[in-house]
Amino acid sequence: MVVTQIAANRSDALKRAENHAPFLRSAMAAFPDLVSGFAAEGSDAAVAKALEMPGETVGERLRRRRHALALAVALADLSGEQPLEWVTAKLSDFADAAMDEALRTAMLERMPEDEPRGLAILALGKLGSRELNYSSDVDLVMLFDPETLPRRPRDEPGEAAVRYGRRFIELMQQRTHDGYVARVDMRLRPSPEVTPIALPVDAAISYYESSALPWERAAFIRARAAAGDIRLGQQFLGEIKPFIWRRALDFGAIQEIRDISLRIRDHYAQGQAFGPGFDLKRGRGGIREAEFFTQVQQLIHGGREPELRAPATLDALDVLSKSGRLEADVAGALADAYRALRTVEHRVQMIEDRQEHRLPSDPAALEAVAQLDGRGGAEELLAMLAPRVEAVGVQFDGLVSDREERLSNDPDILRRELGEMGFKEVDEAFRRVSDWRSGRARSLRSPAALSAFESMLPTLMKAVAAGPDPISALNRFGDIIDKLSSGVNLYRLLGARPKLADLLALILTHAPPLAEQLGRRPTLLDGLIDESSFAPPPDAGALADRFLKAVRDEPFDLALDRIRRMVGERRFALGVQLLAAHRDPIVIAEGYSDLAEAAIVALSEVVTQEFEKTHGRVPGGELVVLGLGRLGGRALTHASDLDLIYLFDAPDGAQSDGAKALPATDYYNRLASRIGAALGTPTAAGPLYDVDTRLRPQGAQGMLAVSMAAFDHYQRHEAWTWEHMALCRARPLTGSEEIKANVRKRICDILRAPADPVKVRADAVAMREEMARHKPPAGALDIKLGEGGLVDLEFAVHTLQLTTHVGLDPRLEVALEALVQAGRVDAGADPDLRLLSRLLVVLRLVGTKAMEPAEQSRTLVASLCGFEDWASLLAAVDVARQRVAARWAAVKGSDS
């Protein structure tokens, strides 16, 4: 049945080619053996026959092979036997081989005794990404090395290179009755109107490092050494890689890419309206906009994430999606549209082998394209394309805003404008704007930076004026301005993305911790340029893998700094997600926890690998980092410390096997100290985490890392009740699955050990009273330490866990579910936990140290917690706290 269907598909493809494509019809007549080979054996056999076509000269052989290959891939495409990627790869591979042979021929004709070298051909555009279309130019840049290029004694290197280049182009482009090999376009070289077709490699490097235009960066995303001296070409591309992939976002390049596309829309105005005559390549929502959109995402993130640098559009969309930099549904829609547009473009080109990108305007011609594609008619073809074209157009339109608005330069008018925006302290706001306009800050000294700044200023000022403390927010923004060495990219970004400017104002006015992070590192805003920043965060394991993959080949110090920066970026993004109401605060708390766990796992791995270079490994030994408190319970806030205990397991008397061997105890204590330093040492990017290890056996007086056996003995025979309460939220974060399971079992066994309920309750009460004396509530709204707050609820849960052995899980919500099912706690406990937890997570970002948000932030806090107004939130919190206080009182006085 399958064989019959394949034969039918091939027969149908031959029939459609015969009936609707004059070029294919003539090729079928010229190569009957290829046609019969395709019908009998399929596309791979047809391609093999095409690439074996003979010819008396190099030019004739290459032209015949190209002509035959065009037929072979067309039949494979029309029959559905091969996908778009196969078609474009076959065309590209042939172009590479043909260029290499043509260049070699050109050089040997003039210098037959010398092995061709010193002349490289770089492929850009669709050939560079191995996506060559059916009837395409090849976009090339030709470079030569004057030191190694073969040449006659009287020839200058540049003259010799140009001669080789001209002969190469002639061999490729010359048309005969067999057709041509490929049309060659050399206009992507620097200043093509005045430069020769072949450039010295050193001069080209100098140009791209110092003088190249932003659009040329995008062009070189797809560049590769395709023919000639491949090593020379690869060395050149390696030299200019920093020019293409910049760690800091260059929004000017992104703006220029979009401007180019808009100019193309204007120039090809007749092909913009979708329908007959639509330009599949240059029209709104066409192939070029799909490519440009994808390249913009790569330019944004590829400087810091090398895995995103895939040259082919479909490959790039795939890696952008998998990395979380592009929403999966957006990437999928663009990929689907790209395949459809490229496929129909191929149909158009197959008809006459012309470099045509427009759908025919003539109804009969459009009908022929539809029939060649296997459609019922032109209407069906257009109906298939229409939603795909619109999907691309919408995404590309969203890259940059067209809005242009400026504040007045007239002092009186500016004061009036600021007052109308809502500034009460108009003179203070006026002074800030005037100071910025003076150009005293480094980031505002260039005309380009000042222009970009003026474009984004109205949006930012309006949003700041609506906040709780506008002048403080302007001061924070002033800190950012002062710390930028060059502000043009940031200001262009904010001006082009009004939503991002609104978000910055939200941060400046409501979230001092995020504003302080921005003040230290303004480039954190780069990570918020696209919606992927607001996608659900990956789990801890996936994040740790991503961090480790990113630093796989980097030196130790750079790897540590890179991971810290990546963690800082994600921590900032989580705070912004919370502030912008993209996620429930409880989900954000879990995200903070997973991020911290991933940081611990990744930094532990990197530190351990470096430590092993000197001290080796302890045979049979392992280190486990144990997370406690909010980290153990997956409930971190933006301001949470990391409560950690370091445990190790090693055979008695073991020592490491490195050049500087250490006993196991010394080995793991030194290793634990280095891991703690990696997590807690402040860097230029600011502090990562505050690490607290006082919950280890013997507290600050004990060893930093303790053996599993010692930990087990201490917990069973010496630990206080409060230490067992802390252990209720312990969770192993690092180590093999086997040792983590061992740790979990030990903890569970310790917590299940027989205990005197009366003593446990008495100890818990005493500890809670001691805590209240030494850490009183910061204010009336301290829903952590205040009466009926989260600490009271935690004490109630942990006391019940230790006295009943029910719900022994580090996550409070899981423990409560088990306690409710066992009848130990009422069903309202979990909703109360969630309400108080949401408020805590929000207030750690928005509130003051007294946990009192500014009056202008209260509506925002209420909204983020799921309430319409502040009064409703307070009323619900008061009721919840009363219930929590009653539960704690019941647990304290329990006789069961």
C-alpha cells in the first residue's frame, strides 16, 4: 500500500511538472534517464544521476549538473518525498562544490603549477545558511591573503585576486543552451561601489571591526566559508565574531534592520497587499520579515548565549524556542509560515527558472502556480497563505514602536507639561530633566544618545509621575544614567518599546530592590526586550544544566562570574514578572527557589571541578548541600537568605587522590567553604545570595561540613527540638540520586523517632517566645513575625509534624494537606498559608523594612495578591491571622 502511494505521488509530481512548468518540462525532455530514475528509485537516485552529468569543459559540466539537479530537487519537492530543508540543502551543497571547482579552475588556468590557496569565498544570505532557494543569486564576499595567493611575478596581489574573481564569476554566470551555474552577487562586500571584488583579508577585518554598518552585523549571522581557502575564510570569521555577536545589546542594529524592511516595503509597494501580485519575499509578512524577526532575536541574545547562533532560519527558531527566548507557539507559527512561503516561492520559480518572488497577478498564471503546488485552485493557495503571512507580519510589526513624542525645551511649557503629568514637586522634576539635558552624564554626551533619550522621556516621566514617590524614582533613574558609559542603546530600547519604559517606571516607583539592581547593572533591562522574559521559568534541573552548558569551555573565574550574572538576570526577571502580575506570587516564590537551587548545583559543580585539579577526588565520597527554611520548602522571596547545611559521605580514613591530598574531613570542609564563597561573595554585578550555615550541628562553633554519620548521631542524640523543627523543611539539593535518597531517608527516620509530645510542645512554645523577644515584628503588617503570622503557622505545622509524624514533607502546603486529611488541622489552613505567603512575597519586593508599602503602592500590592483594593486585602489578612493564631494556640495547648 505504501509503495503504491509513493509511486502515485511520483507520477503526480511528473504530471504537474509537465502540465504547469515549462522549465521543468524542457528539463524532463533533456534528461529522460533522470526522469525514469526518479519514477523507479526516487529522489536520492535522481540527485545522484544529476551530479554525475558529464561535460567537455568545467563550465559545461557544472551547467549541466545544475540544470539536472534543478529537475531532481523539483520532483522530490513536488512529490512530497523530501522536505524544504532537504531541497535547500541539496541546492546549497551543489553551489558550494560548484564554486570551489570554478575558483580552482580560474586559479589553475593562470597559475597551473601552484596549488590554489590564499583566496576564500564567504557565502552570505541563504547560501550562507544552506537555505538556497530554487532560483537564487549567491551572495558572496571574496577575500585574499597577499602573502599566500599564487600570482605571476609582475602581478600585484590585488590585481591577481581580481583576475581570479572575474574568471570565477564568468564560469558561474555564463549562459549557454545548458543554462547557467548560479548568478553571483558581490554587493554585500564593504562599499561595493568603490572597492574591488576581492578584498585583502586584513583590510576587511579592520573594516568590520571599526566601520561596518549595523545591517552588516545581521548579514554576517549567516556567513560561512564556502569555497576556496576554507581555513582563511574561517580565520576571518573568527576574527570578526565579536563584531557580530556583542554581549551588550545594540538596539541601533535592531532599529536599522526594521528600517531596512520598512524601506523595502515602501520600495516594493505594489507587492505589499496580500493577494495576486503579493511579493512572497519582500511583502509585509513575507520571507524576509520572518528572517529579519528571527535574526533580531539572535542579535538580542546571541552575544551571551552562543547556542542561539544557528544560521538557518528554521534551526534558529528551534533553538530560540528551546532556550526559552521565543514563545513556543510564536516560533512554531513562524516556522510553519516560513516553510509555506519558501515552498510557494519555489513553485513560482520552477515555472520558468526565473528569480521571481511575486505571486502572479494574472489569474491564469496564478492558477498554474496553485496547480503545480497540488492545490485545487488559486483561492485555495491564497487561503493557505493568508493566515501565515499575517502571523509573520504581526510579529515583525511588534518589533519597534513608531511613536515619536518629545517634551518641550521651553522652561515654562515643560513645567506645565510636568504638572499635567501629575508631578506635585514640579520644580524638582524640572531640575532633574534640565540636568539630564545638560549632557553632564557620560551616557548623554553624544547627539545620538541625547536624541534617543528625548524620545523615551515622555513615556517614562508619565509613568513615574503616577507612582508613590516620583522624585525618588527620578533619583534612581539618575543613578542608572550616571553609571552607563554609553546610554544610546538603552534609550533607543526604551523609546522603541513603550511597554518596557512603562515597566521601568513601575520598577523605579514601586520596587526599590529591583531599582537598586538596575542602578548597579543597567543592562539587566536587555533581558526584558521580548515576551520570553515572562515565560514560565524552567525547573531547577533544567536551569542548572543551562548554566553549566553556558560555561562549559570557560576558565574558572569567568565561569563563576557568568553563572552569577545569569542568576542575577533571572532573579531580576522573576521580580519583574511578579511586579507586572505575570505570575501568581506563590509561583514566583517557587521560581526564586528553583533559581537558587540551580545556582547551588551549577556553582557547586564548577567549584568542585576546579578544586579537584589540585586535590583530586575522595574515592567513594560525595558532598551534599542541604537546603532548609524557605529554600527547603520552595518558598523563597526576593530577599531570602539561603539556609544551608553541608554533609559528606566517605569511607573511614579516606583521603583525596590529588597532587595535594587531603583527609576527607578537611577536603569537604574546604570544598564547602569555596562553594559558600561562590554563592555569597559580592561581585561587580552585586551580591548573589546571603548564605546562612548556622543551622549545622553545633551552630557557628561546629565544622562547616559534617559527615553523614556525625550528622545522624547529633540529630538523634544531641539536637534541640528547634533543630528538629528546622529539619522538617530540609531538602538535599546536590549529589547523586542515590545519596540524596539516603539523606531524605535519614531525615525522615530522625523526625519519626519517638519523642515526648509534651516536651516538644513546651520547647516549641519557649522557642517562639524567645524569638518574639529577640526578633519582634517590624510593624503592624509584619505577617511573618507578627502574631498569627507565617512563623506561628510554621511552628504549629512543625510541632504537629514532630508529635504526630504526619505530613513529613519540607513543603508546608504538602504537609498541611496531610495534616488536614488526618484531622489535625482545619481545611482553611492552606488558603490562609497561601494568602499570607503571597503578601510576604509581594512586600519583600514592594514594601519597606516595616513591611508597610507606600500609600500609592497599596492598590498594586492588593492587586498582586488577588484583591480589588487595600481595604479588602487587609480585612482578609486580619481574618487569616486570627485563624492562624487560634491554630497555634490550639497546638500549644493540645493534650493529644
